[in-house]
Amino acid sequence: MGVGGISIGSLLIVLVIVMLLFGTKRLRNIGSDLGGALSGFRKAVRDTDEARDALTMDSQEQVAGRSETRSRA
């Protein structure tokens, strides 16, 4: 038994068929395009997390400033 009920032999046969259909050069291009898309997605997620954290810190500072103003009054 291999991955998910698929044997290693079956995976190799599928790999050979895919290589025959697309060719190694095109597969390499597809792989690099997929890698670029994944790295772009990770960067976007990281940027979104940083922006959310910055907004959260801004909100907390505003709330802290309001409570200090109220306590002085």
C-alpha cells in the first residue's frame, strides 16, 4: 500500500504518462509557476497578518489613551 491506497507502481506509471504528455521542459515550467504562485500567496498572507497586527496595536493604543483621558477627568 502506498499513499492513500495507491501503490508506488501506480504512481510511477502515472508519472511516466504525465511526462510523455507534457514533456520535461513544460513540467519544469509548470513547477516553477506553481512555486511562484505559492510564494506569492504566502507573502500575501504574511502581509495581511502584519497589517492586522498593526491595526490591533493601533486600536489598543487608542483604547488605552481614552481610558487615561477618562481617569484624569
